[in-house]
Amino acid sequence: MPLLALLLLFTVPWWTLVLAPDWGTAGTIAGTALFALGLVTMPVAMVRGHGRRQRDGAARLGDSLLAVIWVLFSWSILSLVLRVALLGVDDPARSRIVAGATALVAAGLLVHGNRVAMRVPPVKAVDVVIPRLGPGLDGLRVAVLTDTHFGPIDRTKWSEDVVAAVNALEADVVCHAGDLADGAVAKRRKQVDPLGGVQAGLGRFYITGNHEYFGEAQAWLDHMEGLGWDILHNRSTLLERGGDRILFAGIDDPTGTTSGLPGHGPDLAAALADRPDGVPVVLLAHQPKQVRQAREAGVDLQISGHTHGGQIWPFHLLVRFDQPTLSGLTRHGGTQLYNSRGTGFWGPPFRIFAPSEITLLTLRSA
């Protein structure tokens, strides 16, 4: 199946851009050779880059090729609409117009998508009404980072700029909802360490995402704790302001259950074991689908990431098969869920129709 998907990814744009337009023998051979080279290079680079040895140069090459071929594939499929609209134009002129339009759109989207991915994300401000929130906590400001995915591209300066942007918000609480980095602590700590400078009036909380469990989950928990963050590893912390209290809890990503690490995996009962009666609960859970358990437990607000909003359109269609939401604030019974599109990106340094965000949630009493 993976081989069939790989062949389909390359075959559709090859037919659209090379074969159908009939560029002549030399053009067809050159174009075919280019697609054949990509077909061989991309999977090899992905394995070498994201495998056990984590060769960053190979990862950057493989990730970039993945984005290029995905965009070309998607817009080659959509180009069928343009082909129908041009039925009155004789071939090969029609096919050449379609090929040119497809290549132009893909190139424009990739350039713009890279700029969006590499910038410091804009702040997305959202008010969340929590009926049980006491008046002393009305206006509590919660800044959310998630899915930073520090990896093969050195984004140390970006990390420093994100910290400056978060500190400018003067938030009461700052949360990181998982997928901190891809790779070992020794390899990525330079990019992560600026997070030690994040300022928050009442607390800084971090939980694991699924990508921590592809590497060194416990080591990342220990490292973030060393940077001064409160690790919500199936546990909670009670905050108080103006005589009113709120519980911030966190659970592991479900991937932890099969990681082989003792004590890892989501345990909501343990996280809420010390919940006082009547106190509202904010739960950090990396994947939106964990809201099913949160709803059953009477959690007031769940904060998640994981989906990236699809990251590169139209990948969001596949994400929706696995998750109940892509982004934004939604209600699930008595539980509200805020799903961030993420602060960074995984793999390909592109975001197309799915911009990143630093989220500022302002909690309001009824």
C-alpha cells in the first residue's frame, strides 16, 4: 500500500506536467527523469533523515520533496476541472495550459507556504466562557504553544522570537501542549532552551505529544522541568487568584501507552485525583480526540494541538478521519475544546491554508 501511494503521488503530476502536454522527445525524457529521480530520492531521504540515525540534511531534503510532490499531486487532481473548462482548446495546447497553470499555482503556494511556516506566528485571541469560573479568575490569560517540532532546521532564533512574543502578552499561564521537538535532547536542546525564558504570572505547564514518544519522552520531560516548567505528567496543579481556584491538569499522549516507558500513557483519573469539588478544570491533552474522556470526567476546557490544522491543504481531509476537529473552539457536551493549529510545523517547512498560531485564551466567568 505505501508503494502504491508513492507511485500515485508521482504518477499523477508526471502525467499532468510531462506526458499529457507532449513536450517532444527531449522534453518528455528530461521531465520523466526528473520525476523518477524524485521518486527514488524522497523515500530514501525520509528514511535516512527520520530513521534511527536522524541525518538532518537528508531529513530536510526528504521533507521538502514530500511537500513539493504533495502540492503538485493535489493541484494536478484539481487541474482536471480546468481541463474540462478548456474543452474547446485543441490538444496539446489544452494540456500545456493546464500544465503551466498547475506548476505556477504550486510554485506560488510553496513560496508563500514556506514564509508562513517560518515566520513567528501571529497571536490568535479567543475568549472562553467557563460558567464555574469564580469572579477572582475572570480575565485569566492563558497563552498556548504547541507542536513546535524543533527538528532538522535550526530555528533557535525563531524560538527566541516566539518567547519574546509570548512574554509580550503578559499571560498569567503559559502552556505547551506537546510535540516539543523531533529528536534527542542533545541534538535539539539549543532550539528548545530559549523556552526557559518564558514568563508567566501563575505557572508554565508542559505535556508530552506523540512525537516525544518517537524519541526521548522522559528525557524531554526532565529537560523541560530543568528549564523551570511544571510537568503535568498525569497530574494537576491548583492555582488561586482573588480568592477563587482553578485546576490545571495534564495527561500523556496515547502513544505513551505502547512506548514501553513505565508509567507513561494517559491516566486522567490520576491527573484529576486531587480535584476539589466545584473547582473548574483546564486539561492539557495533546490530541483533540482525548476530549471523549475529558467530557466523561466533567472537564470544563481541554486544550489540544496535534492536527496543525492540516498544515498543507488538503491534508486536513485525512486528519478529520482521526480527529473530531481541526482547529478552534468547539463544544463537546459540557466540555469545551480549544484545538490550536500549532506554533511550528512538522517535517516540510510549509503551511498552506493552515497558518500557525500563538494562542491567547482569556477565561471569562458566566
